[in-house]
Amino acid sequence: SSVVAVRGSGPTTFVLISGMIGGVSGFRRLASLLESENRVVTIDPYRLAADSADVTFAALAPYVDTVLGELGVDSARVVGHAHGTGVALRLAANSPARVSAL
């Protein structure tokens, strides 16, 4: 499974942030429902930080923010699963312009 997956296209971007278990593939069904009319970016923040010992929400959110910047995501509806929710909350707190809904 990949660390970041981008599927679909459309005016609205959904960012799906996985928890420690399940990764990108854990969002497969939800992503397939959303991708017909939306851009869907699925991110496994724990695999992004595989080389780091610091996997706190505060440490993982900047990794996600960097990926979203590289993908040109300016405003997204962000969904977190399990520990990914903590990452999503920290992302919204640190980069409020990038998160239109949580």
C-alpha cells in the first residue's frame, strides 16, 4: 500500500488521514464512494514519518501539511480515523486555511 494516494478530480478535495492501523487501504471503500465527483487524497502519516522516532500528533501534522502543499491543496474537507483524527485536529489548528471542514 502507498503512503499517499490521490484519486478522482472535482471541485472539492477530501483528505483522509489514517490511523496507526489500516493505512491508506483502510479508506479504500470511502475513497471509492467520494472519487466520482471529488478529489480524494489519502495519507498514512505514520508511514510518512517512518524514519522518525517522534510520532506525536504535533510531529505528524507538518508532514501532512507539506504533502498537501506539494499537491496544491489549498482547502480541503479533512477526515481522520483513530489516531489520524489527532493528526487532523493538529493540522486544522496549525493550518486553518488548508482545512475547510473537519
